[in-house]
Amino acid sequence: MNGPIKLLSTDFDGTLFAEFENPPIPERLQALIARLQGNGVKWVINTGREMSSLLEALARAGVTIEPDYLVLVEREIHCHNDSRYVPLDKWNAACTGAHAELFARVHADLPRLVEWINARYHAKIYEDAYSPFCLIAGNNGDADVIHAYLNEYSQTVPGLVVVRNDVYARFSHAAFNKGTALAEVTRRIGLNADDVFAIGDHLNDLPMLSTAYARFLGAPSNAVDAVKEAVRSQNGFVSRLSHGNGVAESIEHFLGQ
């Protein structure tokens, strides 16, 4: 296996994938990942999307490469097997159980949280299969204030965290995130953090953008300031290029190319 990187962990939206660019994932990056996979490097897409949304986006983009693992909704792990992605049952069952127990504890407080937000902001609040509290704020300014309020509440509930990406936010369990899921993938394939490259652009990527999980850290130029600061503070690389081109430049930086 060539080079120091043996596992790539890439965020999807805003990092690997830019919906309004053509192509959404640069051919340069696809060729680089294909070459690395050919040399034995494994690749995981580590995303907040669920399965159907991710696979549809990859299909529409005409992507010619296939990730070896998927981390979905920032926590569930699936492994590529022939034409399918197979759930990692033990991890995913523990994840589901921990979230069910946690969400049962916060259920009674949800009306109060919704009332506080609705009294101050125009936001969409809903429940989905992964969280009893999901939010889309009207803008990033509103999202900042709401995020601070929800973070303050989460500190009163052991294990509860707010996962945020742009104007989107949801409740989740602190033990299951992009970082801990990446660590489990790393463990399963017999590697350690020194072998891992991770790159992302937004706040929900911060759990995996840590040298506890990946020695090689990157951020594209379009990353939010908090991500750039986290990456730089750990001797990572912030690209001059955005989205997928920034991913390619970051990988090439650590490969010495």
C-alpha cells in the first residue's frame, strides 16, 4: 500500500460534493480516489444524509467510484458488499438503543423547547426517524442563537448533543457521531488513527476532525471558520480550493505530491 494514508474519510455535502458544480465531484478527485483504492486504501463517505438520499445524489452525479463504507446520519455504519451496502449490525443496534433511551428522557421537554423557538423565530421544527427534534432555521443568524439555546439545554441532559450543519440541527447522542463511527471503521479494518485522513467543511464534521481519529486533517476553502481553525490548530491542511478540488489538494498535500 503506497503512502501514509490507508483510510479516507470524506464529508459529502460541501466537501466531496457540490450540487451546482459540473461535475459535482471533480474528475480529478474521482481519479485520485480510484488510484488510492487500487493501492488498497479504503474510503468512507461520512455524511449526515440517509442512505437513499446519498445514493441518489451519487447516481445523479455519475460517480464512477464506490466508497467502501458509509457513515449515515452521522452515526450508522454500512459496509459495501457486491452491489449493496450492508449495515454493521452490532454497532447500529447499540446506536439505535442508546438513542431510544436518550430520546425517551428528553421527550417531555420538547414542547417547552418548541414554544421558546416559535415565540422568537420563524423556523421549521419536525421529527424524523433519527431524532425527535430536528430544526431548519430561517437563516444562519437565527440558527446561531437557537443553537446556543439548545446547547445550553443539552448540558442538562447527560449524553445529549446538538448536531448542526448550516441552518439545520438535530438532537443526537454524544457517543455516536462522525468521529466515533470513523474510529469503529478504522478498528474494523485493523488500522489506527495514524493511518487516517479526514476532511469536512461544517460544524457537524468537527467530531471527526480530530487527531484522536485521524492524523491527517483537511478542510476545503469553503469550510466555516470553526472548521478551518480546528484543522489548523492540529497541524492540518486548509486548501486554497473549494469542495472536491479542495479534497484532492488536501490528499495530495499529505501524499507529498
